[in-house]
Amino acid sequence: MATVNGTSKEYDYTGARLLMVRSQLLRRGITDERVLQAMREVPRHLFVPPEWRHEAYSDRPLPIADDQTISQPYMVAIMTQNLALQGHERVLEIGTGSGYQAAVLSRLAAQVYSLEYFADLAASARGLLQHLGYTNIEVIVGDGGLGLPAQAPYDGIIVAAAAPRVPHPLLDQLAEGGRLVIPVGSPTSQELFIITRHGEDYAQERSVPCRFVPLLGQEGWAS
């Protein structure tokens, strides 16, 4: 609730969300209309702590529990666009966090599996996603760098945490033609890698510089 000239007024989250898409995504080269529409529809403000909701559509990551973050909208969009989803895919997300990225993916893929290292974050995201009616997302507690072999292979894997190297278990769990989008580098500075599987070969591209919280577990950094 905001106050204008002494009068209470509901904050226009829908207007802020549409402005975010125009000013932050379209202007930076996000062209996949399905991604843009998902970003127009998913209510990002419901995935951030109440004290940060006034910043929900700003051009920045925001803090959530366990010293984690909800990614900058542009980073969510460019990572999702690089998966090149058509609607029939099975996708694995590493790092559920607040559940926002999973909600966006759920609009673009048939099934989303989301792995979260912190059990309390997983429980919170699972409850919120169920409350909001996202029925094609399964949130699981686990070591993200090891993936989720029980449900493999995946047409897309997206990693919302910085890895020191590309985890081999994730490469192994990619389907033929599947894409892995992952930030790789040091704990404080990374580049976004896009890796596509062709049989036993993997084509690698580098995209934008980025900065994510560290990947924890056997394929990341110690907690």
C-alpha cells in the first residue's frame, strides 16, 4: 500500500511488471515471445519477502532466506531464453530459492523438477507454488551439482548458482540436443555458459558476465 497526497493507494504490481518487461528485457535483446509472456504473467512480488516487495520489479537481485537471492529479472529471462523451450520439455532447475524461476519455467515446459540445497527454502517455495496453482513443478531437497538422475534425461537444465566448473553429473543427465545453462567462474565473478549435447560431444558457448551465489555441495563450494 502506498500513500499519494495523503491518500492510500494499492501499489500497481501489474503495471510495474509490464514496465519491467519493456524497459529491462525487450531493450536488452530478450526476443522469445513465450519467455516475455511468462515474465509478464508470473507475479514476482509474491516470491520476495514482504519488506522487499516495493523493489520486486527493479533491475536487481533481491535477498531471500538463508543468504540466498532471487535473481535479477533480466538474468532469469536470458537464462530461460537460452534453454530455447518449445513447451513439451522436461526441465531440471538447480537452486529453487524462492520458486520464481521455477514458476517462469512452468509456463514454458511440460514438467519442471527443482532441486534446493536448503530444506527450509524448499518447503517455503513448494508451499507457495502449490498455493499459486503451479501444478507441473516438483521441488526436491538435494545436492544440485549431482542433479536428479532418477528423472533424467532432461531437455533443459538451468543452474541458479555459480559453479567452479561444469558438473559432469549434469552433462550426463542432458538428453540428446538438450541444453545446460550455468554460471561458471569464481565465487564472486562468473560467465554464463550454454552447453548443448550432441551424442557424447558437448558444444559450449559463453554468454554474459554474471554474479550468482555459490553452488554448494560436491560439485561446488563447501557450505
